[in-house]
Amino acid sequence: VALAFFITPLEEAYEHMRSFMLEFVDGTNDRVRWDKIRQPIEKNTELMDEIKKLVHREQMCNHLLGDELKREQLEFLYKVHKTIYNSPLKERLIDVTKDTEVRESTITKLATFRALQQMVQWRRDKVLKEEKKELFAREGILDEEDMPKKEVEGEGGEDAVNASRLNESQFKDDKEEEQGDEIINGHRYFLWQRFVSNNDSDRWERAAFKLQHINPQVQEDIDDYIIVTDMKPTTGPGKDNQKIMERAKEIEKLLAEEKKKPLNENEKLRPPYIWNYETPSASKDHTIRLRAEPNEAYIDGRTISLLEDIQDLSISLRTYNKGAWELLSEELISLFRTHDMQQHEEAV
């Protein structure tokens, strides 16, 4: 969905440009059209407009989809935006007249947290992969990765694939040699290259280390908590603070009422009541819990410390390459805004 949203306008711009140029070819006997194509290109406003549209869309696609890493980043952040779009923060995400807190806070915190989860999962998958390799070696079984690759006629085979593969760094430090760009189960170790300073690599590693000691269901609660804590709008200069305060009171009342409700059966089987029990909430259709309180799960404050790290890392993620980050996020917001408008039009 995300890729098609950006590629389709480029294809349309190209086809429109092609059709425009074919008019000149088909109409060479037409004196008016022939005079038009012979004039200096800068005076041919129609042609210049078509060129500008095509170049603009090409530059946009190159910026967002220009290599494998960029496509992974786009798809990853698309899922983050989709979570927010399906949450109580939907209106504040797609409405440009609302405050910018969702753009500046919620999106980056969720993107940071989920990138840390990917780091932890990558390491676990790496260990399992190495164990599998050792087991196969002991049993004399040839691992699938070690099997000879059949060269595809006309494509240059494996050497051509390896030669064309982009060699992005992990953090561009000594961890690169250890982890490189190895893709395990469809994921690389660190996703936010280009958006994070090399000096921040240790901070990401420390946060990932903390995360690996947190229960999966508590991690679900952290995901929900990031959204719930940003539901309450904040006042500030240039805002309708009276209206914001009224809305904030409504949300406070909603959350207070939610916490008073008795626990349902699934919630009784979650930390801090029951640990490591699989519940339906662990599925892909997980519904945001408005009373998620990850800080109540551990008495040693580990979730508090992790949330502080997420807050700090999210700020650097948003500001290190600010222009590129804002463009990526705003284009995805535009995608969901367009989707929402289409849904309304279909409903009418």
C-alpha cells in the first residue's frame, strides 16, 4: 500500500509526459504544433510543467524509495502511522489544523521503541541461526544457505546480485564488522541509519539491552502507553488553550473511568497478575488498552528507565536529519489523509 501510493503518481506523471510528447510526433504536419516544439524549451510552458511534475515525483520516489534501506524505513514507519491512525489519535494525526504533538512526539517514540524491539529480535534470531548451523554441521546436513546457487540466465547469477547490493553500515563503527547488513527473517539489525548520529549507537545498544529483560506483554503495554499518554493535548502559544483544556479534562475523565472498570478475563492473565501466559491480545489484532500501565509491572523501575531512553532517543531520531524525517513522516500522513478522504467519499 505504502509503496503504491508513491510509485503510482510517478507512473502517472511519466505516462502523461509520454502522451504529451506523442502529440508532437503525431502532429508534425500541424503548423501550430510544429512551431511550438521548435521554440526554446523555457518558453514552452506546457512542456516545462510536464517536466517539472515528472522530475518532482522522481525526486520524491528516489528520496523515499531509492534503495533497499529506504524502502524498509518507509514500510516500517508506515506501520507506525497505521497504528496511530487506528487509535484514538487518528484525528490529530491527519488533521493539519490540530496540534503537532502527534507528529513530533508519538510517531517518533513509537518508531524508536519498535526499532529497539527489532534489534532485540534480530539478536535472538541470530543466535537461533548460529545454533541451527552448528547442529546441521554436527549432523552433516547441508544448510540451505550453503547450498550452491543456480545462476539465473541473463541476470549474472549470485555474483551480480552481491555486486549490486547496497553496502550500508550499521552504525559505521566496530559493530559493523560484527553485524554488518545481514538480513535475518526479513529484518536488519539497526533500521534508522541516516537518521541517527554515530555517537548515539551506544545509547541505542543500552536501551535494547534493557528491553530484552522486559516481558513481551509488558512491551505491548509500552506500545499502548506511548499512545495513551499523548492523547491528552497540551497548551501552548498560538493555540486555542481554552478548548485544549476542555478536551484534556474530557480525556482525563475517560481514562479515569477506564481504570475503574473491572478487569476482563484477558487482562487478569497479564502482568502484573499472571506472567508469560499467552492471551489473544498478543495477536496482530491487538486492541489498544487505554489503561495500560507498564510501570506497574516491575518494582525495580526498569520500564521507567526504558521509557526515558525512548524519549531521549526519539528526540535525536527526529532532529538529527530533521528535513528528511519530516518529509518521510509527512508523506505518510498524507497517505492516510487521502485514504480517510476516500473512505468518507465512498460513504456518502
